[in-house]
Amino acid sequence: MIRNYSPFLIIKKWASCSKKGSLNFHWKCILAPLDVLSYIVVHELVHLKIANHTKQFWNEVDKVIPDYEKHIEWLKNNGAAMEIS
């Protein structure tokens, strides 16, 4: 269950999930393509079930976003350049 949602400015992460179920998203997430944003949200929702990036974690992400690796790559290649114009 999501306990709290908060947009925020973080430097090195697109989002985070606390042990108490609070999801936090970098404000720039809204600038990402919808499929990339969906990946970010699913990634954090899976953290509500599995805390670490284990094989089981990635298997759960894969069930919802089978092409998640291309979204990770998109963020690496384009994330820093996202700006409001």
C-alpha cells in the first residue's frame, strides 16, 4: 500500500520508495515519455514488495514492463538533458 506520495528534487535518483511505503519522484519524471514514466512507477511499486534489486525484483518488473531495459537505457542517455522549455 502506498502511504504517501511526494514529488521532490533528488540529485541521483529518479524515484525512491521508503520502508514505510512512501513513494517519491523527481519532478523531471513528468518530462519523460509515458512508457519511461510507467517503468519508473512500476520499478518503485515493485520495491513495495521487494526492497533490493535482486533477480526476483527484476523478474517482477519484467512481468509488467518486459522491455524495461530499454527504458533504463533511455534514462541514462536522455535523463540529464530533460528540461522545461
